[in-house]
Amino acid sequence: SKKRKVDYEGRNFNNEWCIKYFIVQHNKDVVCLICQSTIAVMKEYNIKRHYDTKHSASYDDSIVGQSRVDKMQQMVNDGEFIKSCLEIFIENVSPEKKNLVEQISLSRFTVARRIDDLSENIEASLKDRISKCSAFSIALDESTDVSDTAQLVVFIRGVTDNFEVNEEFLDMASSSMHSTTTGQNICEEVTKLMNKFEIDSSKLVGITTDGAPTINGGEK
């Protein structure tokens, strides 16, 4: 029997798939907004299989209802407009490199994901350098932003057995300091950061503050 071709089946793109599977139709292709992959066949079975295999575990439980609609709209943004401008520019200036621009993804979600990846790499690198220190000290600076939320900035300075000194901004904390900024609140935040970066507290040799009563144990 003659094989039935997909093109002859007359399948149409269903707009409900956008929110259900985070995909869009681009020209004649179906593109996943999460990973920018192109799904070869415009058929719900293929689209659902791609989503279930790669993305459902991260998106089905945490993003539902209106949040799902908002996330979909967030993924479709002005990045593609910028990309089209770049394509026009490169076509006139250096047309032989047009294919390089076509491979660039500038969706908001992709950019955000890449920033997160860079952040994770920086955090992992900092953890590694801290773990090699034989002793370290921390510096604390507490202030309040325009929304009256306390912000605790923590810096760390460590030295290795080879007398290599590492001095870095560790992190900024504010999760338990919305209503009060007691010494206990600050201690809790510092402890959370030390656990986050897997810092051995036995290597702590000094704490420097700005001398404010809040950091020294008073209540703001």
C-alpha cells in the first residue's frame, strides 16, 4: 500500500498547545520555547512526547493556571525582533556569516537560563576556592533599601596553605530580616550562607562589622 505522507494529512497547529506544551509555530515548524528544539512533525503525539520526556517534570507541578499563561507570554518576547534586526544587519555587512546569527536564540527564557547557568558556574567556582582555604574571615555590612527591607552583604577572605589569598563578595541575604534585624536574625542569615557555600565554620578566624548596634547584637 502507498505510504501516507504527513504533509498530506492536513494537520493544523492548535493554539492550545502553546500553553499546554510551551511551543509555538514558526513558519512551518513547531518550536519548543523551553529548549528551542524544532519538533519535526506537527502532531500532538510528537509534541507531547517531547514535552513529557524533557520538560514535564520541571513545569507541570510548579507552573499551573494563570502562572502558566504568564510564563508562556514571558517566553515570547522582543528577543526575536532584535534577532531579525541582526539578520538584516549581517546580511548587508557580512552575508557569509548570516548562518551564525540564525543559530542564535534570544528568547527571554533562553537568556535567563543562560544567566542562571553562569551564576551556577560562578557559585561552584567560589565553593571550590573556599574549600581550599585553611582559614577565612568574613565582613558584614547591613543596610536598608528603599522598601525598608534590610539587606545583609557578606564578604569572605580566605588564605590557602600556600598563602594564596582569595577575597570575594559572598552573597546578599534578607530572607528573615523583613520586620527586625536583631543579632539573631543576622546570625541566622550568615549560617544559611555558610551552609549554602559548604563553608567549614571551624576555619573561621575573624568577623568584621561596621560597628552598628544591630550587627553587634542590638535590635533595630
